[in-house]
Amino acid sequence: MKKYWLLMVCFPFGAFAQDYTAFQSQLNQLHDSVVYHRFQAQGKLPLVVEDSVAFVYRGNAKSVAWMGDFNGWGYDQAFQNKGRKVSKDLWILKSKFPKDARLDYKILIDDNQWILDPANPHQQWSGVGGGSPNSELRMPQWKEAIELQTQSNVPKGTLQTDLLFNSRILNYQITYGVYLPHGYEKMGKLPVMYVTDGYEYLHPRLGNMVTVVDNLIAEKKIKPIAVVFVDHREPVNRSNNRRMQELAMNGAYLDFFVKEFLPEIEKKYPLATDAANRGIMGTSMGGLTATYFAFTKPDVFGLVGIQSPAFWTKPQIYQLCANPANPKMKVSMTSGLINDTSKESRKMKEVLQANSCVYTYHEVNEGHSWGNWRNLIDDVLIDLFGTKM
């Protein structure tokens, strides 16, 4: 189990005063359009100093508001998201966030026009198939996982995509992809991670998981593993996404996975067939399903990756996990702290703490977003497949 320590650090009041003075001074300069465009060209907008943020919009409008992870995209009414008009065409919203936060947002013009922040070059994509972008606020201490970056000297595994499986249990086709590590032909049976919402984890703009796995293997941070990416969209009509049906603790979907899919995949590829080397992973509804699969079939899945799980949709999941049949199960769970699933995840953490699971739990100052999940894939894989265990 992971232990967490709280470190209290004291700073002189003068340092905070200097930071705020610098922040306010730069903010006042933005009234000058020349300074505004210079800040924009230098990538300094939104304006960020320590934990202080000023979102800025220049343009004609009757009203300007900022919507994003920080206000639950409108659900958190307590967050003051309305911009203040400070000159003829300049709107500003001041706020404070943790210094290591990373948040998605958009600007709402006149209550009906959603736009990307034209002054901010940083974007994070969301949604099935690559979806669409949001603007991205990066606080000064936030860092992207280096494993997300493609390295020219890292051996690349092989990836097959758009494979089809005909399910008799579900009475329809499933699309999936398979990643095998570089040199797998000489490795024997491989530990394997099955991934729900697989094509989102696979997408370079979203999970970018293949790059992460290649890098972790090359760095010897994890054992060489295979990954099976399962898509929930109808193969012939990808606008029809079946995830809300398949990932809602669906017994038929579990039967398909265990009785049909796994046996066939394990015939075709050199994959481990024991629970200790077979994992299931997902985010949001997929995190719920990964939990449901593993705690219903602990003899099948001994490794569980759970990201921002949608436990609130099926509260019976807590009771299911209260008495695991497999004391050797390993769980890695992550959540954001800003309008994400930390309340539900902490409740599950207490359940896991009371039983015999081995678990790790990661929290970050982010929201319910692929920017959050992609940056923690390396942590989850190291927790479950790490070489230093």
C-alpha cells in the first residue's frame, strides 16, 4: 500500500506580496493592445504567476465567461466564471489554482458561442476518435510525462488495428487492436493489459498509450507487455458508440469477454493466461467496468487499472469489492481533484484498505479529461507491471 505524507513548507509573506505585485503589474499592461499581442506571441496567455491566473479575451461581446474543468463545465455554480469587462474590448477573469494543476477550458461568448482561447496555443483533445480540442491551462509546476514523447532511439512494438471479432453472446461485431512489444517473438508468453475505450487510449491525441508502453519497456520500468485495445463503437457505423451499454456493469459483456474474447485472443497471440499476468484497465465508465470485471472474476483478472472511475453510476460496486476472492489482486487507481472522481475514489480506497488487496492511489490537480488520464498511464503500468516490485 502506498503511504502519503503531507509536507508543510513556509514562505515569507514578502515573497507572496512580490508575486502578486508582479501579477497585477503584468495584468495592468494588458490594456495596451501592443502588450497584449506581445504576450500572446510569447505564449504568456492566460497570464500565470505562481498560483494566480488571469484568463484574457480581446473582442467585442456582450458577455464573456470561461467554462472548463474548474467549474465542471457549468455544473459547479459556486465557481465565479464570468469575465469582467475592463476596457472597450478586453475581458478578464482572475482566479487561483494549485501550482501543479492542468485544466481544460473553453470561452463562452454571449452565452451561445463556445470557442477555443485564441491567445492560448496549448490544447488537449477529448472525445471518441480524437474528438475535438479544448484549450489547456498549464500551471507552472505541471509537467507532461516524458513517456508520452516519441523517442527516435526507442524500439517500436507492432500494432494491428481494426481487427474484428464476431460475438455470439452479444450478437454483434467488436473492433479491437493488438500491440506486441519489440522482439516479442523471443519472449514467450507475455503479460497483457486489456483496455476498455481502447481506441481512445490508442489515439495519439488522447491516451497515446503505445508510445508510453514502448518508452517504459525501453527504460526497463516495466516488463515487456502486450496490450489489447477494445473499441465500443459499431464497426460499420462508428458514430454509434455502445460504451454506455457495454460498460455499465453489463453481465453479458463480461461473459463475452471471458468466455469468447479471451480464449480466441489467447489462441492467436502469445499471451499469459494466468490472472497474475492479465490486467483490465479503463477510465470513467471503463474504470467502473475494469473494477467490476476484476472483482467478479478475480481468477481471470489479477491486475486492475482504474482511472477516474464512474462509481457513482453503480454504487453497488463498493459492496462487490469489499470481500475480494483473490487476495493477490493488484489495483492502481487514479483520480483528479478538480470536479473529477476523488470522492468516489477515496471511498473505494477505504474499501481496498480494509481488505487484502495490494493497491496504489494517485491524485492530481486536474479534471475529468484525457489530459489527466494520459499523463498517469505510465504510473498505472509501473504499479502493475513494474520491474522493481
